[in-house]
Amino acid sequence: MFKIGELSKILDVSVQAIRHYHKLGLIHPANVDETTGYRYFDDTALDAIWRIKVLQSSGFTLNEIRGMKSIELIETESIFREKQLELDREIRRKQLALSYLEKHIHEMNLKRTDPEYYQGKYRTIPMRYGQSIPISESGTIADHIHELSRVKSRYGLHQEVAFQPARLIDIINSKPILRELFAVAEWDDAKNIKEMSQCKEALYYCQKWAVRKHAIDEIYSAMIQVINQDGYALRGDAIELILIDDNLTEHEEHYIKEIQIAVIEK
């Protein structure tokens, strides 16, 4: 028989927690001294608290554990499978949040330390999947935010954490024309999601710019000139990835886009 303090030391569980387990009906004293009011617990309570700590460490709440008392093994398996799916979703949320942080840390570090940060490069980029968001060039900021807010993240995160914000561009007579906003999916299995649209694999001429809206035509002109000089032709589309924006800094001079213009051999 163990006093509550002894039980606490054996299991490294606070006295307050043990009292709470008793209040919830998860454990029961084997004996209560009517004179002193002391509660005494036996091995049954010891085993029960051990089980509670195991299940809590596996992600179950005390209320869920209370509902699992004295159920059949097949029911336990079903509950475990549901918890497995729940934890898998939570892990994926954390992975996406971690990816968001790592991506921006990497970008900010490169901007600070890499002298070739703004230098253009040709890259073959595989198929990208994302959420297509139709919007007109004449749309206001409120219109854009409203459309972006309609994007439903698969993992319950803000769309800019679960997706890479981007703009799909049509290049007509060497001028960039906004086709649609494009939230590039950050998860590996995006291609299996029916509502995902896609940006086809291609060779892209990629360059990072500190972008101000009024200079966007000049930026495209400069990039297209390099593409022509290098012996390539335009495929007719581009994608603008938002790398550093007002989520990360209020200083407009630090806002960065990577403009990726699809090219083909002449």
C-alpha cells in the first residue's frame, strides 16, 4: 500500500496530477483512513498511472484515456488508428512550418552572404503543383487577399505556410501579363490532390530581384534580352516566386521575388 506522496516519488508524477486522476475516475484508492482522510493506493493504481503516462506520451488526452477503460482490444485498435492519423497530420503540419522557417532562413542568409545572389541562372525545374487563384491585374490588395484566403490548406495552416506564394505570368510581345495567382504546394503528395493545378516542367531563366511594381516591365525586358543573347526563345510563360515580403520585413527595399522565365531552344 502506498501513500499518495510515495506513489508520486515512485512514478515521478506530481501529487496534484495523481489527485486529478482520482477526480476523473482514472484511479481509485484501495483504502481511505476514516480518521486522517489519508488515501492509500495499491499496485492497481500503480499500473493504472503507468498506463496513463504511456498513453499521454502517445498523444492521448486524459478524457480519451478515460473513455478507453475496459474496452475490447479491437476497439483499442480502432482508437489507435484514429490517433495515428491525427498525429500524422500534426507531424505534417510541423514539417510544413519547419520547411517555411528553413526556406526563409536560407533565403535571408543567401541575400546577406552570397555576392551572386541576384545573378541570373538557367535551371531545369520539375513539374510544380499548386492552387490556382484566378485574379485580374486590376484587382485591389483586398481582392487579392480575399482570393488567397479562399485557399484551403490541407493541414489547417495559413496558406502562405503550407504554400509558396507565386504569380503565373503570360509573356505577350515581351510584356508580362498576370494570368493568375498560384500557391505552390509545399507537400510531396500534392499531385494526388484533384483540385491542384500545375506548372509544367521546363528550363527556366531565373533571377532574383528587389522588386518594385513600377519596374516590373523593365525587369522582364532585361531578362528577355539576356535570354535572346544566350540563344534561347521564350516559351511564353513565367512564374514569380515571392521569397521575401512584408510577412518578414516592413522594409520594402528588402522585398525579393525570383522571376523564372520558361525558355526553349531556338
